[in-house]
Amino acid sequence: MINKETFVMKKSLIAFVLLLLFAEMALCQEKMEIEGAIIINNSEDASPAPGTIRFNPTINDFEGWNSVTWVSLTGIQYLIDEMTDQDGNTYPTVTIGRQEWMATNLKVTKYQNGSAIVLIDNDAAGNTAWSTADYGAYAVFDTTSTGYSFDLERFGYIYNWYAVHDGRGLCPSGWHVPSDEEWTTLIDYLGGSEIAGGKMKETGTTHWYSPNIGATNESGFTGLPSGFWNISGSFNELGFAGFLWCSTDTDSSRARFSYLNFLDDNVDRFSNDKRYGFSVRCVKD
């Protein structure tokens, strides 16, 4: 029979041997010392080695390649893909819950069938045309009077609701302008209207004016402050708020839209005149 003292001695000896073993293993491992910044760029390699790490500036996140897809290394739960519209423009897309959304604003100049969407210019005649248009139309941002700088690749164009509702299809084939119900599904998935806006807004103040309260973009939606064109033909709230059309109308003259702003992390829904010019995000069928 082993007495208590012998047992304690053997236990201590085993611990000492294990300590020496781990110390030897540690000494055998290679060490790398780095001074200064480690810069990880955005990889566009179609078939990177498993374990490759990249920084994705579209969603401001570090990602790792698992041999199938890029996955977040910071716990953000979404998947990034890509789609192409009828003009040949490509857009990043993001899967949030069971919905796949565009991660930038739409910038098409024609419908799915190839018919041109009417372009209304930023001049006096254009202002009159915009205020009376009961047909689909779009406009290009006018920032000459504001001094605001924006990225057209992300901000896209401004459309009236008649373009949204046109049967020829504003969004690319296989995609559509979301209904109010589909916006509700997205917002509920992100925790409700009082916090979902922060999870949807692009972070920082590159495009949003300060303070851009609550912006985390943890959904990957990358909401932008694209403002709107009112029925008198002037651009408003660039940098301050984002207005996104719903396909749902409330009566013959008004339709629903979703609203993000720089002063809180809400996402609100309102209705307004169908002649207003708002941005568009498409959702996959």
C-alpha cells in the first residue's frame, strides 16, 4: 500500500517532469518579433490558401478564408457576395438572417428589359420636370453647392417611386425593391427599430457627418447618408440621413420609405410623396 507521503512525492515528481517537458517545448518553438504596424490588405484572390486573413474595407472587418468562404474574425455574423445589374455594375451583397441585400445603393440607368430610365437634369427645367413627373425617373447627385464629397460607386443614383414601381423592373433580374414587410423582417432580425439603425449604418465620419451615433455596421448593410431630392428639385440632407424606398405605397400619391440619420441608432419608416427622389437597395427574390 502506498502511504500518503509517497503519493504526494510521486505527484510532485510528475508535475516537475511535466514542467520540464513544457519548458523544453517552449524553447523549441520559433519566435517572431515585429516592430511597427502589421498591414493586412484586402485580398481579391479567387482561391486563397485556407487560413488566409484579409481586411475587407467594405464592411470594416477582418476575415479569414475557410476554404469555402470568407468569415468574420470578429464575430460579425453575415456573408458577403456579389451581384451585377443590367448596366454591368457590380455590387457587394450581404446575407442578414435569411435575406440577401445589396450593401451599396443602386445606380442603374435602364430597366431589366433594356429600356432607359428617364434622366432629369439638375437645372431649372429639370426641377420643373421632377416636380410634375408621374413616370419613372432618376437623378445624379448635385454637390456643387454643398461641397460634400461622396463615392458614386456606393451612393448610386436617386430615383422617384414611379421608377421603383415600374413593371419593367428597376432592380436586376432575381432581385426586387423590398416591401415594407421585408424591411420589417430585416429590422426585427437586428433587434428592432430603436437599435437596428446603428447596426445598419456605415461606421465613422468619412461619409456620415459627426457624431454618427451608434454606428457599428455589424449587420454589414453599410447604410449611407445619401439624402434626398425633394419635389422642388433641390438636394437635401447629404451626409446627415439616408432615405431608402419601399415598394409599398400607402395611397395614390404616397409611398413608404426607411430612414437612417446621424443623430441616433434608430431606423424609422415613414411615407412621402412618390415624386421625391430617394436611394434604392434591392433584396434578392
